[in-house]
Amino acid sequence: MPVKSPILTGTDILKTYPAKTGEGALTVLDYCSITINSGDIVSVVGPSGSGKSTLLHVLGGLDRPDSGEVAWKSNSIYNLTAEELADFRNRELGFVFQFHHLLPEFSALENVLMPALIAGRSLEASEERAMELLSRFGIPDRAEHRPTELSGGEQQRVSMARALMNNPSLILADEPTGNLDDANTRIVLDYLFQLREEDGVSILLITHEKDIAGRCDLTYELNKGRLNPFN
């Protein structure tokens, strides 16, 4: 079995928010550490409001902690300029959120294309790649439909296709099935887990469902600011 190497590492992450007047600061992440190895699917579970999304935002470079370190393949992402960090996210990371964040004025195809166009890739090759992804997720016939014309499950599949557009090394998925019914939850999860098998990508999955987390290679539990391996 090949030795897996760390792809993303968070070390001693502290994140606080100002509390109400007269109270101390609210500690959301209390010196949390986590490692995601190449090719692994890692989940973080915890109750609502425990800071799971905050952790994902920090690890994905969308937010900064008060202290601590986030390293991509042993290199700190905090050494990057704002422009370099944005380029890194677009190139190496794919984000899938509970609320898909599709642009309502654009079609499904155009939404999937966005990361490639931001990266300056050719339109023709990018359109071919985008249609391949929509076909892979079973919705090529919905390419010209806008988000309001899609079901919740279809919108989330468009979001997943968009996350894969630039062939990222790591998918960060924040409650990707939290807004779906049971049937669409199964469909989206099956597609998500196939990404590791077919593309070799690593996945960080934020969820509050421990049965979903049970499908992952490693699970961390976040509760009262502390992050600990669960299994």
C-alpha cells in the first residue's frame, strides 16, 4: 500500500469572535489541529453552531484564524498574497456548500465554466470539459437551464461539477446534503464518494450526520471548540 502524504494540515488553530458587551470573546476553534492526506476522505462532525463551517473556511483560506497555521503540502498559505491565495483556491481547491451559491443569471453550463474562465483557460476546451462534467453527474440535458429551473438535487450536482472544473486536489464540502431530501442525499453522496475513486481527489466533508461520516476514512468531532479524532 503506498504511503500517503499530508496534503492539507491545520495546526493549533485558534478562532474567536467578539461577544456581547461585558462578556469575553467567544472561542469557536480552540487550538484545533487536523491533517488531510492525499486520497483520503476526512469528515468533521459536530452539533449545529459548533464551528464546523468556520473550520472549513479557515482551512480553505476563506478566513484567517487568530493564531495557528494552515499548510498546503508543508507550505503555509499565509505566505501567499491575496491574489496568490485566490489563485491557489481556484486551482487546487473545489468548494461545495449546503446552499449551492450558483449565479442565478447564468445557465448551469455557465456556472460550471466560471472557475476555468477565471483561470484564463480557453472557452472551447472549457465548454467541452464542463459538458463532460454535467454528463458525468447525469444532467447534460439541463445545461442551458438556470438555477431556478433546476431541482435542489440538480443544483447541487451543478455545484459539484463546478467544484471539479479545474481538476482540484481537494474538495471541501460543507453540509452538501443538508438541504436535500433523502433520495437526492443518496445521489449526491454517491457522486461525492466516487470522486476519490475516479479522480483521486482528497475530500474534507463537514456534516452533522454520523452515519454519513461513517463512510469516511477518518472522522474528527468538533464540540465546544475542541477537535478530536472520532474513530
